[in-house]
Amino acid sequence: MIYFLLLIIVPAIVGMWAQMKVSGTYRRFSQVGSRSGITGREAAEYVMRKAGITDVEITRCRGHLTDHYDPRHKRLVLSEENYHGHSLAALGVAAHEAGHAIQHHVGYAMLKARMALVPITTLASQMLPFVIIGGFFFQMMGLIKLGVLVYLVLTVFQLITLPVEFDATRRAKGELVNLGILERGEMVGVNKTLDAAALTYVAAFVASLGNLIYLFLLTRR
């Protein structure tokens, strides 16, 4: 019971706290407009243009914080609020996604590794419902062993994701100031928004690692 509490419940609580923190921080700084009045779309375009990127499409999608970069189709996708918005949060998120485009453009090794793991990670994610039901609740040894493999894949993916996200954030922060999109004083809001988002990736890694260790311990009984 103690292992279940420490390895499953505590990381889950940390994950929920991280999600609440990023939502609260984003909400706060989405209400603070930038002095430049530049939109998220324009910020992403400027950051990529500075890096010599001209073949990435910038588009929008519905949903809250659904922003992402699609390396397969060279498409930078921003949520409606960040595509049109000119808040500190919108510019920070847009520049972060542009940071991923720069990683792709320069051949950043960790992004390549994450892209290579996507197919097997997708397959592992599809197996999760069986692992959770059979392994966690019914203690079926075959599914517990499968769960170890599933969570090993997911944990490696989450581990590789950490430097990818941190590097994209580093690139974003630097370019927002270098290009004059934001003044240094405005970077406080961007820093807090992106740092809060980074916590969700750390929490996801910790949760995945906890599940992996817990299932491995079950196989040792």
C-alpha cells in the first residue's frame, strides 16, 4: 500500500497541481497585454524568420492551450487565443512553439530522438487501458509484465521530452528580447508562464516513472 501511495498517488497529485498552476499562470498573464501589440502569430513568424525558416505554415486550432509544432508537416499550430492574442502569455507560448520549429530546422538531436519514438509510444499508449484494468486492478501477471514494457517506453519518451521542451523555452525567451518583441521588464510574465508549463512535463515524467517502478515491484513479488 505504501508503494502505491508513494509511486502512484503522490505523482498523480503533483501532476494535478502542475496542471492547475500552468492554467492559473496562463490565465493571469493572458490578461496582460504586450507593449508592442504584436500577436502570437506575428511573434512566431518573426522568431522563425530570424532563424531562416520560411517553409513552416502557421495555422490555428480550437481548444485551450492546444498549441503545438507538427514536425511531420512543418506546421506550427496555435490556439485561437494565442494566434490572435497579444498578451505576454500568448507571445510566450507562440515563441516556444517557434523554438520547436528552430530545433527541427537545425536538426536538434533530442527532437529527432523524440520523433523516432512517436510510433512505438503511440502503440504503448493504446495498450494503457488494458494495463491499467488488468494490471492495477486485477493483478494479472501477464498484463503487469506488459505494463512494465509499456511504461518503460512512456518513461523514456517523457525523459527525452524534458530537454526538448526546456531547449525550446530557452530559445523562445532569448529571441523575444533580441528581436525587440518584448522588453526585458515584460519577460517576467513570459518566464512564469513557460516555467509553469515546464512543470507539467516534469510531473508527467515523474508519474510515468512511478508507474514503471510500481509495476516492476509487482513482478518481483
